Amino acid sequence: MQYVEPLKTCDTILHLFSNETAIYSTTIYEKCGGKNNHIVTNAIEKLMSDGYLKTSGNSHFMLGGEGILFINNGGYAGLCEQYRIEQLTKNSEFEEERELAELNKEKIKIDIKNAKRIYKTYWFTFIIALGGFLISMILLILKFIGQTK
């Protein structure tokens, strides 16, 4: 969401009310200077539709309670900044989730390799262990035979 010209105009109009309680539309058009009347008209309509400006008559505008709160929170510029921060936060959370998913994939690959290795028969080690078992059995038998004599 870019901070475009109509939103800047809306903020300009809202800031006109910092010292005034009510402003005529001609004053708004004058204070917004050399800006296109169409942009100012659209900005006024947006402020009215959002509930920040109220009208009493055809050309007399007043700032509503929500408008004062909206100005204190930074207006449309503050709203755009909050949106930008939310998007950055979402993107960083997405990056963390993606990195976590990649780490989980690597862990699964390693676990699969280990599972294959565990079930593999190591014949050299098996033969040595079998030889040690046979020697110990022969010695056990010889010991019992030697004791019985």
C-alpha cells in the first residue's frame, strides 16, 4: 500500500482542523493550494465516508470524534506505516517458517540415512563378535570339564 497523493491530501485536510473546530469548504480548497480540485473533492468524500469529517450544511465541515483520534494516531500516513510494519512482520514470520521447514526436511533425510545404516549388517564386526562368543563358550566348557575331573 503506497502513500499516494489523495491520502496526503486527506492528511493535509485533517491537519487544518488542528486549530479550528469547523472549516468552510472554500477554506479547504484554498489551503490545499495548487492541488487539483478533483483530488481535494475525492479526499473530502473519503474523509466523510470514513467518518472523520461531518458536514453541517453544504459547505461547512466539522471534525468528528473519530477524526481527532485518527489525527492523534498519525492519520493516513500512520495507517500506511502500521500496514507496512505488519507486512514486514508477516514476511519475517514466513521466512522463519520456511527455514524451519527446510531444517525439518534435512533432519528427515539424516534420520532416513541413519535408519538404513542401523539395519545394515556389518559382517566384519559380526564375525569378530561371533569368534569371541565361540572362544568364550569353548573356555567355559573347558573350565567345567577341568573342574569335574
